[in-house]
Amino acid sequence: MTLVRLENIVKDYALGRTTIRALRNVSLSIEEGEFTSIVGPSGCGKTTMLNLIGCIDRPSSGSLEFEGAPVAELGDDGEAELRLRKIGFVFQSFNLVPVLSVAENIEIPMMLSRMPRSARRPKVEELLELVGLSDYAAHKPDELSGGQRQRVAIARALANEPRLVIADEPTANLDGATGEGILQAMRELNERAGVTFIFSTHDPRVMRFARRVVRLRDGEIEEGGS
Amino acid sequence: MLLKMAVLSTLRRPRRTALIVLAIALSVFVMEFFSGWVLGMRERMDRKILQETAHILVERKSRLEALDPLAPVDYMADAAAIAAHLRADPRVARVEAVAPLEGLLLAGPKNMGLRLYGFEPDTVFFSQVGRGSLRGSFPFEGPGLAVSRRTLELLGAPEAKSLVLLVQDVDGAPAYRELPVRCVFSTDDSAFDETTAFVDAPDASDLLGTVGAPELWLRLRDPGQAGAVSSAEAGYLAERGCIGRTWQVLQGGMLAMIKLMDLFMYVINVIVLIVAATVITNAILMNVFEKQREYGTLRAIGMKRRTQLALVLIEGAAQGIAGSLLGAALALPVALYLRRHGLAIGAASHAFGMGDVMYFGLSAAATARDVLVGALIALAGSLYAAIVGARASLVDALRRG
Amino acid sequence: MNPFGLAARNVFRNGRRTSLNAIAIGVGVAIMFICLGWVQGYRTYIYRAVISYQTGAAQLLRRGYEAQAPRLPLDLTIPGYQALRERILRLPGVLGASGRIDFAARIASPRGSVRMLGQGIDAPAEAGVTVLSRKIVRGSYLDGSPGILLGAGMARKLGVAPGSVIFVYATDRYGVVNSIALVLRGVFSFGYGAMDDSLAYVDLASAQELLGLGDEVTRIVLAGPRTQEVEDSARAFAASLAAPGAAAGTVAGTVAGTVAGAAAGAAAGAAPSPEGKPYPSVEAYGWRQFAQATVSGVRADTGSFYVIAVILFALIIAGILNSMSMSVHERHRELATLRALGLRQRGVRRLILYESTWLAALGVAGGFLVAAPIAAWLGLKGVDISAYMPRDFPIPFGEIYHADYRAWHALLSAALGIGASLAGSLVPARRAAKLPIAQTLGGGL
């Protein structure tokens, strides 16, 4: 089933008095279960595309559909709901809440979706075990290494069992071995649980993990689109 | 150049700078308002002391405990001699006999009981009467009365040319005389106007049948000398069964009231300053933290830590001075207006000895002090923020922001 | 983990900033609370004292008397006092009515004489209007037979005691000086210098005889549990006396219920004035007319307190606005992340406002911690005012002034503290909610 469909997407940015066209008439379909990477040089529009797919930004023109329903018709609250239940994010700079513990960070999406507290605890433990951080539940983010923090971020992204996980340069701030470990974990999740992954990268080693590669250059798809 | 940097950076964040400047301005405005109020009270008091009432009041000791201070008894028969002696003191500018008495003024069917003062024709006291005279002048020579316009209204004889004064003489018998109204006055104190009138001393003593004078009022060249003069003459006066009281004692109630107001206003100022200080310190702290990276960069290229401190302090001082001057500038028109027209708080102002309205005062020294305090608050906040901000190491500072 | 808990932790992230803001709120709340009780004390103690010592709830005077009051005019009296009093007692809300005659008196004893304000009082009626009958410290109250009451200090100065004979001199309404000998029945003390040292109470009949008056008084003082009701009744009654039907003397049924109805009924059912002429104009006044120094003093004090409160809270709100803005700015990536995770705009707004509430709670708690002992001292122990007030100060502060603290003062102060904190956070909360997610995350997820 087509999870995400982009058609003739254009995205412009105002930069002072000039306008920058970040995406030019991009069309793309992502099927359920894909493990796809968006690649290209810096400034090619990877992040912009992921922002649009993740509904944290809106296209200047063109249509975006999630699970067959047009996103443009959703209001701000609708988009928030979508992000809460259907989409998970993994950020390049982890973006964990420093005042909360690892377990509490993972719990955030569950709290937002009003999962009863009794159900949260076992789920958090399950996720911690999934990413191999069961012993770190009570630690604060600044006590963890980069790789560990990213794994917490992944666990958090999976908290509400999303259909799609979006990761922007997830290994950019990690060393080679750790980065590979992260991608391995993501790949396993994709194969075992069928979670669709879209991630951006410019690192060729990371690209290797993807089953599908979409190349972007200057806001247009060079290859890999459909 | 440091100054330029400091000023330019304040302008870069207009809203926060405005907050700091306005907080200081508000504090200074409040301080100015209250010091103007207390100053006005002091000025009124000074005027009362310097121009209207006695610096030292000499009378017979027995009069102090008298049942009725206005009864024509316990006069100093040797008042003239005592006055001459007191005049010999170089610190004494003037000695006058004043005779307060109780009388009834009659006009047709209406009458009114008042306190009257028998005064000398060239009296230097009671300047508020002369200043407020509407018809005729005060003081005057020869027989006559000085009455307030309000009194005439109450007597139903606003145009009266003469009134009958009825008193009780030394023997307790009624004595009366018709006297011309030589002055009609209106002062800024309606309570005074409604209860006081003046009669020439010869007619007063004639009616009362008294000899000498009940009170000698002294004006000194320097009112501050009152205590010294009073002590110096205490022995002489005691021998004659007399006592002198200084203006500090006579106006004791008013002095106490002023002290109370002073305290009250001091407390209010402190409270406002505390709150303003927290706001200002917070704001300056934010400025400092926002600029951590910038300071770090400057330090990396060689600026010393104490220069960073100086930058923050200069910025704080600039805002402090700007705010203080703004506050003073805003307070000035208010103070001028209230100095001219007074603040009407109703009948309570009489209770403070202030007349019908509270007139404010203005003083360059007080304003300078308030401006300084405002600037100091900003400086204190900056000092704290600067010390806190400068603690970070260079590397940390570069990483932040 | 819940939004409140997260909010609490966010508040404590920057201890310094939080402390400064909490101190500001705390000072505002403390001042508010302390002053509210102080000002309430004016109403509870001072106003009550004024009303129960002297002014009653309302008074009726002859039209024009007040304007001429400084000369204590005896030509502007209210005639037909006894009959009038009967009618007044039937007015709604009025429990007591007492006639008085104000005159300039000279009180003489063998030791000497002194000028005072004389008040002829209808002693039995006065007992139902003021507390004079309960302020007798020696001897006894007047019982309607000829007698005089003097203040403790004056009695001592005059060298008299209950049983002594006092001579009272006054100028009667015809301008003639009269005198009367009266026995000092009792000595009173209000603890209020302005009254104790200057008033001499004389029984009404003696005063009328001394001053050449018939069944007349210069004022009628009314009392009742609800001062506003008494005032309204007095005004209606005064108006009804002026109405043409008042002198007619026709018998009409009393209309129960409305004030005007009852007053009209009382008026219509009564006898006309003695000469059958139209009744002289009577004016009704509320008690404040006779306590202007007190009322204006209290108003000035209360007014300046409100002005200070406004200034303080304006500063507090501005300070919090500034802090919260900074706090939001520092955390903008974190907030955008939460939005990306699915937090709604109103969820972000609520988070900021929760933080604001925590801050306010801290400030309010701190403020009460400081204010409570001060309030307890002011309310229970009171402040010794007597040292600062001149003896003849025209406001009955009493010797010890007590503030009067009520529960609503605490609630109001707390509400203002919380309100100020929330008010200062509204704009930053909205800004935080409206953060553009992608832009704030800054080009990278």
C-alpha cells in the first residue's frame, strides 16, 4: 500500500529579499515497508523533503497524501495528531529533553496520546530492551554517549508504534561503528516489525543499508523516484 | 569604543532595553513623587516656623497647666522688661508680645466664637494673613479687626465694615466693642480661616483689662539656634516664673507626622526598588547569557576578563542613567503641577497640618539622589550579572549561544 | 511523567532566573496581603468607632445648618423633636434615633473655666445610638434628669468628680449669655482625645433651657445595623417632610415594604408641625459627612496603596514576560521537537502556562511565608500608634491599631500573584505555540 505520495511538490523559501526554490516539482511514492534513503549533496533539499513528508512543514504547491488522504486538508491539530500516532522522528542532534530521564523521554509520545500510565511502563521497558538500554532507564541524556542518545531517540520514535519513521542524517553525529550499529537496528526493525523507514544521508556507508535510494540534486529527483 | 559597543548592543534588543530602562524610570518616578510629597510637608512646616509662628514662645509657667489657655490670666506684667532682655541676645532678631484670646464676633443676629490674636502693628508673624489679604492689609496700625472672608460669610455679613467683639475680661464680666474690619483675608487653610481672627493689641488689652502680655514670641536669626537660646535664657526666665518653648516642641505633632510620612515613604521606596531590582537583574542576566558566544569570541582574540566585566557594567550604567533621567523627567511636570496646585486628599490634609491641599516640594538635591539610586540599582544588577557571566570558561562560552 | 511534572522541572532548570522572578512575585503578594488587612482594619475598627462613638449611621439636620456649622447656629434647628422622633423610629432599618443640640459652652468649676463643645443629648435615646452610655468610667450615665458628663482628663483638670456642681455658660439663640448649674453625673473616656478633651454632654432639657430653645434640636442622629439602609431611610424621610402632604395631617394606612412607602406612611399618619405651618426643610446626611477627616484620610491611604500595588504588579508582569520569553527562546528547539512528536499548539501553550503557575506557586508561598508573621503581629498584637498621633488627631485610631485579616485577603493576594505570572506568560506561550517547526529545528530534523 502506498504510504506517502508526493505529487508535483514545490517548496520555496524566503531568504531576505530573494526566494530560494528548495524543491522543484518533485513527485515520489513511498510504499509500506520500504527502507529508503534520500541522498544528495548538502543543500539539495533532502531535509526539506523529509520535513514535508513528516508534516512539520507545508509545500508551496503540489499535493501530499498520507495513507491516501491529502495532508493539506488537515489543520494544525490534524497534522499534530498524524505526527503523534503515525510518524516517528529521529533527529540528527538527538533532541532529547535534558531535564527528563531516558525512560521519561521515551514516554513523551505515550503521554501525549493519553496512554494510561499503567500501560506505559511495560511499553517503555520493552522499547529500552529493543534498543539495548534497559540499564539506563533512570539516566539523564547528558550522562549518555552519542550513540546511546540516538538509540533513545529511536526508542522514542517508536513509542506510539508509528507507520513511518523519518530520520534526518541519523548517524551524522556518530562515529563509524556506532553509526553502523544504529542503522543495523533500524534495518532489523524494518524487517521484523514492518516499520517503514525513510532517512536522509550523504554518507555512502549508510546508503549501503538502504534497499532503495532516491537521489536528489538541486531540488529535483535525479533517480530512484517513481 | 567600549562605550560604543555597550550602547549599540543595548539598541540591538530594543524590547529588553526598554524593559530595563522603564523599570528604572518607574522606580525613580515613584521615589521622586514621594520625596516631593515629604518635601512639600517640610517646606510647609518650614514656612510655618519661619514666617508664621514663633521660634521660641515665652510665657508664664502657670499658663502651661492652665485649664483655659485663652483665659486673660497669668499675664507677664513685666513683659516689656523681659522682651528688652531677650532682645539683647544677638541671636534674637525680634521679640513681640502676642495675646491669644477667646472672643465672640457679632454681626446682627448672628455670632461666632473664635480665637483671636492681639498683635503688634508691625508684627512679623502670621505672614499667611498678609499674603492672603483680599481687602485692606495686614498688619495695620490703629484699632481694627482682621477677619477671614469665610467668617464674614458665616456671620451673614460679607461686606461688613465693622463687627462687635465680645470678650470676657479679667473679672469675668462681658466686655464688648465695635471695631472696624481693617482686613479681610483668605489663606490656604480653611480650618485656620474658620477659627481665627486678629485684633489690635491695645484694643485687646483694653477690653480684657489686662496688663502686660501673655506670650512673647521670638524670631531668631537662625531657627536652628532655638534650643541653644532657650537653654541660655532658661535661668533668667525661671526666675520670673516663665518658660520658653522652642518650635521643635511647639510643632512637635507636625514633626512627628513628617517623620511618620518619611518612614512610610522610605518603606514604599524600598519595596518598589526590590521588585524593580529583580526585574532589572533578570533582564541584564539574560543579556549577558545571550552574548556568551560573543564574549567568548572576543576573549579568544585577546580581550581580558575584566574588560568583559567593564562592558557589562557600562551597559548597565548607561541603561541606569537613561532610565533614571527618564524617570526624573517624567516626574518633573507632575511635581511642578502639584507644587502649584497641590494634591487634594480632602479633609485629612488638615490633620497633617497641611492646609486644604498637600503642596509638593521640589529639590535638586533630592532629585539628584533619586537619580543616583536608580542608576545604582542598574549598576548593582549589572555587577551581579557580570560576575556570574564572567565565570564561564572561554571554551564553554564559545560553545554556548 | 506528566505535563505538570515536566513544567515543574523546566521551572527549576534556571534556578537564578526562577528565584528572581519568585522573589518579585513574593514581594508583590506579601505587600498586597499585608496592606489589604491594614486597610480592612480601617473599616472594621475606625469606621465602626466613628459611627458608634459619634456620628451614628445617618443624621438629619435643618437645611443650611451644615454650611453654617462653624458658628454652631442656634437659629437653624429642627422643631418638634419628640414627635419627629416617634416617626423616625418607624422607618425601615432604624433602631435608634437621638436628638442633639450643639453649642459653644464654657464649663466652669471652682478651679477655673474652659471652653468646650457642648452637646445636649436625649440621654435615654442616645444610649440606643452611640456607645457613650458604656464609656462611663466613674459615676453614672445621664438618666434624663438634669446633669452633665465630662471626659476623664477634663474632669481632672477642672478638679471635679461625680457629684460636683458645674456651671455651664452659653450664648443662647437670642445672643444673651445664660448659665445653668448642673451636677456632674459621670465621667467618660472613649480613649480618643479629640472627643474626651473637648466634649461636655448635657441633658437635653437643660440644654434647651440654657439656650432658649423649645422642643428643638440641631441634629437627630440615627442608628441601625445596616448603615446604607439607615441612610436611605433618612433621605426618604427628609424628602417626605418636604412633600406637600406632610403638613396635611391626614390619616393614611401605613404601607409596609418599600422605604418610601413606609416613610410616606409614617409621614402621612403623623401630626403636622406645631404651628400648622409647612415643616422647615430638613436634610439627611450619611455618617461620612461628619467624619470627613477620617474618610478622606482612609481614602488617601487606600488610594496610594492601590497605586503602589498597580506599579508593583506592572513591574512583575513585565519581568515575567521578559523571563518567559527568554526561557522559550532558549528551549525553542526542544519545543519544536515536542511539536514534531505530536504535541499540539495548545499543548505547548499549556506547558508554558503550567510553568508560569509553578513559578507563581513558589512566589506566592514565599510571599505568604514572609507576610504571615507580619500579618499575625499586626492583626493580633497591633501597632502602638499613640506615640505618632497628636492627642487631638481627628481620626480615632485608638492607642493600638489592629489590622483585620480575612480569608479573602489571602485568596485575593494569591490570585493576583498567579494572575500576574500568567499574564506575563501569555505572549511567550503564544509565541512558543506558533513556532514554525521546521524552521526552528533549523534546517535539520
